[in-house]
Amino acid sequence: VPALMVEGLAKVYGNGFEALKGINLTVQQGDFFALLGPNGAGKSTTLGIVSSLIQKTSGSASIMGFDVSKQAFDAKRHLGVVPQEFNFNQFEKVYDIVVTQAGYFGMTRKEAATSTEKLLRQLDLWDKRDQPSRMLSGGMKRRLMIARALVHGPKVLILDEPTAGVDIELRRSMWAFMQELNKSGTTIILTTHYLEEAEQLCRNIAIINKGHIVKCMSTRELLSQL
Ligand code: ADP
Ligand code: ADP
């Protein structure tokens, strides 16, 4: 099965705005895929629907073969999402934020603890584990969102504008982290409005504009057309 499959997906918001006008996308397992487009193109709406946070208007989306609306729990179990904005409890401790997430997906306490420690060490947050999240720097908060997204061992990781507003050093280390993760078998899908980021990292790119997929092809092919 594909990691992600989207068919005829449309979204009309409550105010009547048509953010997605019937898009199709297939991302194979193991891919490193970019959804590239200008602000307002429909990237976050697409990812919101795929991660069961936004209700679609019509069409379908599935993760690892599980329909995101009819089989939301199974779809979410295979999916990690790193949103654009920090959306955790500012007073909760770093360790608790990550370990709690593992609990939602039926890991045992021991599995959750092992996975949490491993990720917090990998992402250089272990020393901060007892701090409330509001004490972290911007870069640490980003890394915390990644740890939380990965703690249940999802097959697919989605990142919404992962390096927007991030300094060069952190951008480099996040790129390296994503590349390692992809090498170890995790499918990665990110949104970006930087062609350079898509070009550096991704094997395949879909360009979205005004709620339509304009192009979808390998990075190499796309570059040869520019
Ligand atoms: P839905 O159709 O998914 O229920 P709504 O149209 O009710 O979405 O809007 C959900 C929230 O998003 C509301 O709080 C609304 O104020 C906010 N919102 C409205 N327009 C925009 C916009 N252009 N960009 C981002 N958020 C918006
Ligand atoms: P992108 O992530 O590519 O910047 P979005 O998916 O956030 O684009 O938004 C696509 C379009 O839908 C934009 O024009 C945005 O203003 C509009 N939009 C987003 N959320 C809402 C909402 N809740 N209500 C109405 N319009 C929205």
C-alpha cells in the first residue's frame, strides 16, 4: 500500500472559501516527498485533513491504507505530525509531553518510557526533560514537537513548514535528522515554500497552487524543467 493516498480531495471552509479543488496525490513508502507551494496554496489544509484535524468536504485520504475519516485511529497510529505552531501545554514537563503521546497509541509504560528516552537523547533534550515546555528555546520546542510526533514509532512523518523561521544551524541539523530518519525507513512528507529545501531533501515534489496540484514529479525531472 502507499504511505499516503489522496483522491479527489476537496475542502470548502465555513466561509465558502474553496481551499482544495479536488487534488490527487500518491506517496510511496520510503519516499521523501515535498508539497511545495506559495502561502495560501492549500498545503496546511491538505495536511490537516490527512492528519484527521480538519474535516474534508469530499474525496478521500488514507495513510498506509487506512482511511483518515473512517479508520482514523489506525491512520493516526501510523502517522506522526509536526505542526507549524507549538501546540503543547506550556506548563507540562518535556518528558511528560512525549510519554503521554505514546500512551494514546497503546504502548506499554515500559515501551513508552524506552521510546521517550531514546528520542529525547537523540534530539538533545534529555537534560531538559524535567523542565516545563515554556522554558525551552524556539529550536528546542521544534525538536520537542519532533520527539512527540515520533514516540509511537509511526511509519509516516508529516512536517508542516519544518524550518520556517529557524536559524541556519538548526535548519541544517533538522535536515540531517530527517535524512537519517528517512534512511532508516520512515516515509517523510513535508510542506515548504522554499524550492531549495524541497530540492535538497526530497526525492519527489508536488507543486500546489490555489487548491490544485500543478505538477507532481521527481525532483530531478522538475529541476530539468526550470
Ligand atoms: P470549518 O469549515 O473547517 O469549520 P471555519 O470556516 O468554521 O472552518 O473556520 C475555522 C476557524 O478558522 C475559525 O476560527 C475561523 O475564524 C478561522 N479562519 C477563518 N478564516 C481563516 C483563514 N483565512 N485562515 C486561517 N484561519 C481562518
Ligand atoms: P498554505 O498552507 O499553503 O499556506 P492553507 O491550507 O493554510 O495554505 O490555506 C489555503 C487557503 O485557505 C488560504 O487562502 C487560507 O486563507 C484559507 N483558509 C485556511 N483556513 C481557513 C479557514 N479556517 N477558514 C477559511 N479559510 C481558510
